[in-house]
Amino acid sequence: MLLQTEVAENRSLAEERVRQIVREELEKSWKKDPAARKVAIIASKGTLDWAYPPLNLGAAAAASGMEVSIFFTFYGLNIIHKDFERKLRISPVANPAMPMPIPMPDLVLALPGMITFATRMMRSRFKKQGLVPIRELQAVNLELGVRLIACDTTLEVFGYRPEDFIDGVEFGGAGAFLSQARRAHITAFI
Amino acid sequence: MLLQTEVAENRSLAEERVRQIVREELEKSWKKDPAARKVAIIASKGTLDWAYPPLNLGAAAAASGMEVSIFFTFYGLNIIHKDFERKLRISPVANPAMPMPIPMPDLVLALPGMITFATRMMRSRFKKQGLVPIRELQAVNLELGVRLIACDTTLEVFGYRPEDFIDGVEFGGAGAFLSQARRAHITAFI
Amino acid sequence: MLLQTEVAENRSLAEERVRQIVREELEKSWKKDPAARKVAIIASKGTLDWAYPPLNLGAAAAASGMEVSIFFTFYGLNIIHKDFERKLRISPVANPAMPMPIPMPDLVLALPGMITFATRMMRSRFKKQGLVPIRELQAVNLELGVRLIACDTTLEVFGYRPEDFIDGVEFGGAGAFLSQARRAHITAFI
């Protein structure tokens, strides 16, 4: 009788205890949430200023131990093109939020040479502020193990060939992005 | 006595075994992570080039079995407007990253007719490269079960009425987006 | 013997029952997915129209009980600058998707004064439609507990000082963003 009670008690104790154990393990599990270690970025813009956010975010995440993939698509292919220095330009007309050294009437912003001037100004501003040049940011990302993936569909639309891109670049389609992003808490379309 | 020991052993065995079972189930559970099957996209831009990313990503995700919602807001409402062919235009001035067939001084890019020319050029480039036209991409998304949701708040700001949109479009606000996105690993603001 | 069998039964019952309990707890746990309550937004654009999406989304999410952080970086710093009313302007040239009251040839869009005109038009359109002004949206976000974080790296690049920003703004780098975003289902780069 005593033993029967004990068995019954054991059984009911079990349920309470089991739920407690499950909650403990779940608590630990949420902290180890694999999605919290993964980052999938789409880089879709091809101007000098917009080349920074994906490369900066990628490097920062990788430096803090996260697994990062950056997918370059559309105009973003410029960022990893061998000729990126010529391709990454800035239009001040396109962006009234760009800080200009001197206030300028809108038409002046559309004058010939202004894109070149704006690009130079931005480059020098970035340099003066100690911002890493794009070439170094590309290298830092690759060294930290960030996967730089060129979208093979848009690549063709823009008339590029695989050999047009810097060393270390991989190639893949939307499927490659989705398989990373669906397991990542941080997904950013830049 | 023997039985008492067995009960005690059973109890301690239980804990070890229970933790093992919990970890097994957790492992399986992470693989079935419901958030890995959900995609919530905001489409906020209204030019021809930027109409592609949300519709392409939506179709690709739905084709691989994911549950997709695209919320069209702000300028993105153009993409599902009945008159989308006239509304989705491209400004080359706005985008120095847009590949032009011939290098052009910046001012020329602002000449009357250039938006029309740039839009035609892009359309023909997309066509030559075998890219699906927007009309077909809209249909593909609807066939694959992608929910196309027009933001009812910005709709009013832009002076549109519900009947201005293509068939199959639903209507909803920020709440509709949040309820999808908070359960989705892939959230993209395009 | 009877008791021995019972112990054995108890043990095997346990496994079945334990798995059932684990699944019940997991089911509950997924519903309480902590990532479903967190939102991390990057606001990177500095024009009047693009000031709305991060502030609207932030307020809507906070109002439905979510924990929200908005990181202002690059041109997005304009949105929380004390002088935001002068800084948040709109260029119609940059955006052929912007609805203009009268169709206009492209060059006219680049004439001096057009940015000012477009900004005024947008402000009045927003006002007529009952859209909350930026100043109120900033206040609503702070009242709802949304954290407004200025990126301290780009702050320096743009020549701003901490005292240039509205009251209630915090300061932080990419690390601050990553630590929030890696635990959040909703991450948006706007």
C-alpha cells in the first residue's frame, strides 16, 4: 500500500517536475535561439553613401560573432563590382537630405559635374571623419567570414558577368537568400 | 526495500531522461520554427525598378512553400494600382546607379522627356532579359496565395479609392502588417 | 511483482506523457515567443515623406504593446534633429512616384524653388488628410516608450553634436542596434 501510494505520488510529482524541467530547458533554449545568431542583408542600392550601411552592418554583426550573408542585387551589385570606385557615385539632386557644405539653389544641383562634385565631397567627408574606405570594408567583411553573394538573376539583367566581381564573391538566387533569412532574426533590405 | 529503491531510481532516472526528451523535442521544434515559414514585406516605393523586388521576393518565397503577405503603402500603392503601367516610372536623375546605355552629363538627365525615356529603356532592358512584366508578376503572386494588402491609411492620403486597385487586393492598416510580421523571420521594408 | 510492473509501466507511461507535456509547453512557448514582442527599426532617410514610416510603425507597434527601438542613422538623423522642420525637405526630381497636383515636364521639377514647393505641398497634403505632424509623432513615440537612438558614429560624420537632437534621444552604435534586433522578429531598414 505504501509503495502503491509512492508510485502514484511519483507519477503526480513527475508531472509537476516535468513541467518545471521543460520550462527550465525552454528558458535556456530561447537564450540559445539560433535565429539570434544569423543576419541576412539585401544590398540593393548602388551609390557611394548607400554602400556603407550593408558593409558596416555586416562587419559589426560578424565582429560580434554572428553569421552574416549579404545578398547584392539590382543597383547593389555596384558595391562588389571590380570597378566599384567609378560605379559608386552620388547624386545630390536625388537626395535633398545630403548635407552640402554651402546652401545651393535646386537647379545648381542639376548642373553638369554636380554628381562628380557631390561624390568627391562625400568621399572627402568620409575620409576626414576616419570612415573606412569601401575597399577596406569589403576586405574586413570577407576576413570576418561574411558571405558576399551576388544575385545571379539581376546580374544578367544589368549585363554583368561573374568575372566582373571582386574576389571572394559567391553567386546565388532568391532561394539562397530565403534559406538564410528564414532562419535569421535580423533581415534587412537596404 | 527493493521497490523503494527502484522508485527512487526511477525518479532520478526520470530527470535525466526527461531533460533528454525535452532537448530532443526542442531540437525538432526549432526545425519547425513557425516563424521560418512566414514572410511579411512592406512595398513603399512607386517606380518601375522598385516594383520588382517585393513582387519577386514574394513570389520566390511563396513558391518555396512560405506564407507571404505584401503590404503596399506610400508610393508602393502604385504597384497594385489599376493604372500601374502609367504610374510606375523611372527617374534617371534620382538614381545615378541606374546603368545608362551612353554616359550622359548630369544636366541632360534632367531634360524634359528623360523620365519617359528612362522608363522605356528600363522596360525594354527588363523585357530583353526575359524578366516577367509587372502584370504577370502580380498574377503569379496572387496565384501562389500571396496576400496583397493595400494600406488603407496612406490610400486616403494619396487620394485613392479602394476601387482603384487591381482585383484580389485586400485592405488593412499597420495592425494587419504587425500581426503578420511579429510571427515572421523574414520582414523586409522595400 | 505487481508493484514492479507498475513501476515499469510508470516508466514507459512517463516517456509518452513527458513528450506530451513537452509539446504542450512548447506550444505555449511559441505563442509567448519573446521575439514576437520586439521591434527594431533603422531610420536612414532624411526627407519629410520618409520621416513618416519609422515614426508611424514605431508608434503603431508600441501602441499594441510591443517593445520598440528606432535607430536613426545617416540622413535619418534629420528626423530627430532639433531643426527637423527645416531639414526634412522633399525633392520631386528624386521621386517620380510623388503625386504632383499638375503633371509637370521633368525639367520644371529641377527649377530653383521646386524642393521648397514640393515640401510645402506635401506638408499641406499631410495636414489636409489629418496626418499627425512630425513633432507630435516624435512625442507620441516617446510617450509610448519607444526608444529613439541616434547613431553616434554617423552623428560625427555629419558634423552633429549630441545637443543638436530633441529631448529624450539616446545615443548608441551598431552594437546597440544588433543587441535589440537579434531578439526581434520585426527588423526594418527604412
